Amino acid sequence: MMSDLRTDTPMQAPSDVEDPHGEQRTPRWSLLAIAAFVLSFLLALAPIGVVLGGVGILVTHGGRRRGRGLAIAAIPIGIMMTGMTTILALGIYIASQTSLLGSQVTDTWKGSRADIPSRSTALYEKCSDRFRDAVSGEAFEAWAAGVAEKHGSLQGTKRSAQAITSAVGTTTMHVTGQFVNGPADIAITFAFPSFTPEVDGLAIDGVSPKSNRQGDASDGD
């Protein structure tokens, strides 16, 4: 009799188990599916939402838990938000590195003239290959010394009316340099190989080291 009871009683899925009153139980919500959906909208945590979404799909398979739709939706949403986070982080990185390099350019003419050779040499190393092919290190140092002789030391900078101009693959930033002998326009052209900014052109009051004559920051290309 006992063996007949064991063989005749069907195995039931957790979602189909009836309570003592004979009513079917409602499956619980999957916390993984809910967490996946919420995290998929949070920029830096979106990748975790994608992973939890995959796990949530497995957990909710067969109706064992509710929230399968949330787990499925978390994957494309998380992938999209991860892409947006990557683009945003890359943009912030490029902007910060460009600002630091721009400060290094203007710092070349701050302080004592005796420091210009070492500072110009350090700046020359941050220039693009195209720039260094057009201008030798000695010519660049001589040009930097000539700027100091003509304009004096740089006391500070302020935003120019023509702040930023862009071309294919390059961006030119204009600032007004407050030199001892008067203000002068500083034009710095940046190139971005491998998302790392390099100086691709430079001119003070239109005088570029590429040609050592009147021209813009990319003169001589």
C-alpha cells in the first residue's frame, strides 16, 4: 500500500504545489531579476545588471519564480547603459588630459627664462610625430626662447572669444595669454591618436614654430 502511494503521487513543480486548502501557490518574485532590472539603469553598475539578468533568466525558467520579463529586459538596457558609460568616461578622460596638456604648454613661458630650455624640451616630447617631423627640437627651443624675448614671461591666461575650433582629427584651443609685454593669442592644436592628446600645432600671436612666420597653429602642414 505504501509503495502504491509513492508511485502514484506525481512530482509537482514548486509553482504548482498546493497549500493545505487545495489552492495553488503563486510563485515568488525573483530578487535577482528585480536587482538586474534596477542595476541595468545605473551607469557604472549596468554591467552587473547584464550578468544578473542572465542569471535571472535561468532562475525564472519554467515559472519557478516571477520576473522573467525584468531579467530579459535588463540585458539590452544594461548593454546600452554600459556603452553610454564607456563613451562618457572616455570623453571625461580626453577632456582632462587635454586640459593638463594645455596647461603644460602655457607653463612653458611662466617663471624664469632660464627654465624655458628644459620646459620646451619636455613640451616637445608631447608633440605629435607630424609636428616633430616638421620642427626639430632645437628649432622649437629657439622659437620658445624668441616668444619669451618678444612677449616676456606669461602671467596668466583667460578664455578667448574664439575658444575652440575643430577640424577632422584635430581641435584647436585659443586662449589669451597675459604676457608682461601685453596680451597675445595662444593657439594650440591637439591631435588624438589612441585617444591620448598630443600637440599638433602651436602659435603665439600667429607665429608658429613650423614656419617661424605669421600663420595659424597648424601652419606648415
